Amino acid sequence: MNRVVFREVEGRSGSYYALLGGIAVVLLAGLGAAFYIELHGQYVTGMSNQVPWGIPHVFAIFLIVAASGALNVASVGSVFGRIIYKPMARLSGLLAFALMAGGLAILVLDLGRPDRLIVAMTHYNFKSVFVWNINFYMVFFAVIAAYLWAMMDWRLDRYAKPIGFFAFVWRLALTTCTGWVFGLIVARQAWDAAVMAPMFIIMSFAYGTAFFILVLLAAYGWTGRPLGDAVVRRLKNLLAIFVCAALYFTAVQHLTNAYATEHHGVTRFILFEGGVYTAVFWLGQVLLGAVFPLFLLWYPAMAGSRQAIGFACLFVLLGGLSQMYVTIVGGLAYPLILFPGMEVSSSFLDGQVASYVPSLAEILLGIGGIAIAMFMVALVVKFLRVLPLSLADEVADPHHRNPAAKSEEGAEDVAQTPQAA
Amino acid sequence: MTKDRSSGDPSGIDRSRRHVLKAATAIAAVTLAPGWQLIAAAEAKAPGEPVTDKNRWGILVDTTKMDKATCDVAVDACNSEHGLTKSGHPGQDPQWIRRLDIRDPQTGAAHSLPMMCQHCQYPPCADVCPTGASFRRIDGIVLVDKHICIGCRYCMLACPYKARSFAYRDIEDPKPHSPRGRGTVQSCTMCVHRVDVGGIPACVEACNDVAPGSMIFGDLKDPESEIAKRVSEVVVKRVRADLGTDPGVLYLGV
């Protein structure tokens, strides 16, 4: 195994500036949308008193959850000592930082009074799970920054492992709290469940890893730096395991609800009668977001195809957005049960499934959050040594044996790893 | 510092201070006493006087004395008292109190009742509020401090009674006693501006004009109050009692 050399990307080509410019346009569109909503009032959104959290929260919480998961690669390297992941730890940390920043930006810009951010930073109700989250996010930024520093400064190298371990524990706690944002809300039939916290953790693994693989493929594809199959194959398998685990938790959540008569209503709503929410669940979250990516990742004829892996990641992310949509908007659209067993109606739309049609501004704000994250990553890799010059098998893979040695050992080994030749 | 203090005349300084304090106390007593007496005569809380946990304000809704029209009277009174207007977008319009029509699908029995903030002893909205803007006053009234509400709307998700509205638009014709602001959350204040000067909520007042006894407002902790006597005689319903929020709004006949 050769020494891993980190180097900034050159970032002088027209295509690099085109990439930055393209992301900046989306980012500015998002900021413009936020300004438009702020200028006119939230009535220009599709939100209502029945569905007060909409598309911006779907994107924000999706990014925050993905941020936690994007740290997987660094954790597997630092905490679990898998050497092959270590060269990618810097990108993993940077992406986690950037996704968190993108998610939080949406969250803040979607506030009714974003100008009162300072109030949110100075008035704390420590019983609020929201406050727990805010504090977890702030420390998350600090820990990731310290982690990156320790990894990039050889004098602090010995601190990288303990900081990495702390970051690992911290982001598990963080995503537990993010799951609790919903799991602790006893009022809502769709949310009030302990499974929300671990389910969010496992989903964060899937979304974060998908984001990471996409960024890795893009970065190495566009810069022309070598990216070996050993790295990609491991990440691909990791992603597949996480997607399966997320599916398992989803199944457990709905099967548990399907057993208890009290929850039959909400289960029937999500799984069968919820219209757009049922469609988004089965088509978006399950079929396109999990089953199809697993097919792309596992189908032998496509095994190892970078394109198939890239598409699989995109669909996992689409599944993540679908899952957040079903969880957040679907959970809010299902009516509150004020008088169990009774039919209720009112001018405030009690007893009815609420409708929510997102406005363009909300969608732009949400996508703008992703743009913030991608802009940060694209910019930072130009100025900091985040990406290894090569992640070719002979550099990254500790078990790599050079082809010459393999051919000496016999034709069988070479056949098993034809890409090494 | 220590040296300066010991070198002066401490007894002289103390005496002069004492004179000043005595004079200030006397002036304050003379100035404030008549005001206190007036307020005591009106059986209301003095401006600036803190609320105490000696009271727990509550409302008993007797649905057997209520019909749809009575509920609508309560809704109209609230809208008028607090300047709540309609924008043509029902989903976004604030409703601090609404008429809830409920029907038992097995028997066909139907009721109508007013539903508003239940002024819980353990309000989930206040639990989840990140800044503490949603809070429960010690006398049981749950309010939103519009100055520190950041408009995150998490309280709206947590409220089991759908009692909260978000100000999606600029407030036209705001009432000085009922502060609201675009981008913040609002809900029934139990007409705290009336209660604090010895009055009763607008909805209760209006309902009792058309259906006496349909809504009783009072101090649940005062055994001599009408509401406390009534709830000690009859079994009342607390909406979603299973959640343990211990509402201050109680229902009879459902």
C-alpha cells in the first residue's frame, strides 16, 4: 500500500467554475425564495395551520439526518480502524459539516421570524427537544471542525482518533434527538413512537453514505483522479446494508402500528388510503428509494458499474426525501384524534385529511439548502487538502497485492480481481 | 477601599441613608395606598402585581346547554374581541376557538362544543417551545410571548388540541390588549386582559347571555367559586385525558 497524498483540486478549469456557478444559481434562487416568503409573509407558501411544516422542513431534516450519516466513512476509519476508509475521512467530515450547514440554513430561513435568530441563541427552554437539537448541532460543527483540523495537521494527528470517537458518539446522540423531534410528540398518531430515534439513525447511515458516494464519484470523475474499485465496492456494500436496515425499521414501524387497533387509522392512511402520501410511501420511499437501488447495487450484470452505483445513490436520496415527506407532511395531514371513536368536524378542518400543495418558493428554498452544502464542498476542496490524489486500489486498499505478485500466485486470484490488472 | 471606609464616619452615613429610606417609604406608601385600595375594591389584580398559584383559572363547558348557535356566539365573540379576521384562505386563518361538531358513529348521538386552548397544567406546547415563548402562567393560563416567539411552529405540532394558529399575514387592525404579529404563533389567551382586571373571557360572557350556565369561568382552586362547586358535583371530561395534560378547560355532557 502506497502512501496517501492529499492535494487541493486545481479548480481553475472552466468546468470547475461552471460547476460553482451552477450551484451558486440554485443557492441564490433558494435565498431569493426565502426573501420572497419573508417579504410577503408565509401565506405565499402552501402551509397552513393544519400542516405548519412543509417542504422546507422535509429538506432541512433530510439534510441534517444525512449530515450525521455522512460521517460514517470517517467513523468506520477512525473508530473501527478500517484502514481503507481513512483516506476518505476528510471528505466525510467536510460533507457532514456542509450538509448540516445546508439543513440548518433552511431551518432558520423557514422560521416565521428568521430575524430573531439571536433570540433562539439566547433564550433556551431546556425541556425542548428542539433546544437539545440546536445544542447538538452547534457542538457537531465544533467537533467536526476539530476533527478535520486534527486530521489535516500532522502535529495533531494523535488527537484524530479520540476526536473521531467523540464525533461518532455525538452524532448518534444528535440523530437520536432528531428522531425525537417526532418520536416525543404524543399528540400525533404517526409519530409518537420510540422506534423513531433508532430509525432516524439507520436512515441517516443510508442517506449520508449515498451523499458521500455521489460526491466521491463526482469529485474523482471530474478531476480525473484515480478511484479504485476496492473503495467503491466497499462503500456500495455498506450502502446496500444501510438501505436494507432502513427498510427493516420502516417495516417494524408500520407492522407495530398495524397490530394495535388504536393505530389502525393512521396505518391505513399511510399504507393504503392516504392518496399522495400512500403513493410517495410505496413509490418514492419503498420502490424507488430502496428496492430499485438495491437492484442497481446487487444485480450481477451491473455489479461494480459506477453509473449504476451513482444512480442507486440518487434514488436512495430521493427515497430519503420521500420518507421525510411521508413522515412530516403525512404525519401532519392525518387529523388529530380529539375524541377517540367519534366523528368530528369543524370549520378548522378537524377530522379531515389536510391538503398541502407546496409552493415553488418552498421547493426552491429546500433545494437551495442542498446547494449550500454542495457549494461549501466544491469550494473547500479547492483550498484545503481534503481529497487524496489517488484512491486507486494500490494506494487505498491495505489488502491490495500488485498484479505481478498475483499472477505469480496463480490465475485464479487474477480472475477474481480483474480490475487490478 | 477598606481604608477609606474605616477613616470616614460610618455612623453619620448610616443615619443619612436611613433618613432617605424612611422618606422614600413614606412617599411610596402615600402615593400607592389609594391605588391599592381602589384595586382591592374592584377585586382585581394590580398592574404589575404578579400572578400566584393560589388561582387556577378554568372554564367548564356544559354541552347539554349548548347548541351549534351558542357555540357560534362564542366564536364570534372571540373573533370580535381579538380582531381575528378571515382572509379567504380557511387553512391559514387564525381560529382561537372553533365549533366542534362531534357524532358517535355507533349511536348517531351528536354534540357541538367550543374547542380552544385547553390551558393545560402540563402543556406540550410549552414543553417543546425552544425559546420559552410558549409558557404556562402560574395561575394556569397558557400564553405565547410574541416578543420571543421565533415562529418555528413546533408548538403547533405538539398541541393535541389543534388550538394554535400561525400568523401567515400581517395583522390588520390589531387590538392593543391582544398582541399578535406576523410570523408568530397565537392562540386563546383565556382573555387574560379581562381576567387580570377581574373580568371573564369574552366567549363565556357571550354564551351566558344566550344560554346561561353553558360556560362557567372561575378559579378551580377556590372552593367557593361556582366552577369549583360544579366540578365537585359532576364528573367532567378532560379532552384527551389519556395524555395527562390536565386541561383547565373541562367539559360536561360529552
